[in-house]
Amino acid sequence: MNKLVVFLLLILYLSSCKTPEAREPESVSTGSFIKESAERNKKLFLLEQEQIETYIANQSDKRFLTSEHGFWFSKDTIQQDTVLKTPAFGDLIKYEHYIADLNGNIIYTEEELKTREYLMDKQELFTGLREGLKLMKAGETYTFIFPSQKAYGYYGDENKIRTNIPIVTQVTVNSITTN
């Protein structure tokens, strides 16, 4: 009888010892969110591009150029002095600007924004304006059109600029102090 109990326990022990099996995942991610987000962004880009092209067509007094950084600009006043340089890394730029939407509605006036100081590439500034300031010399005024992804993007400025709004800004660089 003891041999039978030992034999049954041995069989039970051996049959309970097996290698672990992989479990099936509870949910499978197909990447559909990323695909949907990419499609939504493409549609938004095309819509903004159409709005910007319409805006430019209605600006007969300005000649807009396309930047390699994904925005448009018009040189309103150009500095003819060849000695003046565009800003380099760390230079202090004093500038004034206002921000409007594509319908011409002023979002922030120059008085609200006041004269600003910016250390080139050492301080936070939205992408489009940071790249736009690199094109300018002291004394010049440019008008920039920034699509939302180069301006305040998905979040806006959490104040007056709503989400995904392309903006127009006229910027005057007062001075550039070399670092």
C-alpha cells in the first residue's frame, strides 16, 4: 500500500511539473491611434495651408517668401547697411511685435507685448519666431505667417491664442547686441 501511495505521489509530482507557457496578451495594439493622429494632422496642415495661401493672395502690398523652416515672411523694411549682421547664438535681440489671426483680428497689440529681449537660442520662444529672428538685422521689420505647428500649436498660449491657430506677426528688431 505504501508503495502504491508513493508511486501515485511520484506520478502526481511529475505531471504537475511542466514548463511555463506564454500567455496571450489581453489587448492588442494595432497602432490605429497613431495612424488616426497622422491623418488628422495632415488634414489640419492642408486646411491651414489653404487659409494661408488665401491670406497671401489678399495681401497685394506685400511679397511673401517661403522659408525653409516652414513659414512665410515679407520684408517690410530692409536694412541696407552691409556692416550689420544677423544674430548669432547668444546675441541679445530687442524687438517689438504684434500678433494677429489670418482674418486680421489683433490678438496681442504691441503695447500688450511691449519691447522684448531675447537671447538667441538660449531662451524659450516659439519655433517660428525663433527661426524668423535669425533672418533679421537691426532696424528691419518683417511680417511673418506661422502655421500653428510653428506658432503655439496644439495648446495655444493658454490665454488668447486658441489651439491650432495660424498667426500673423509683424516684428521690428530694434537692436542686436553681440555676445
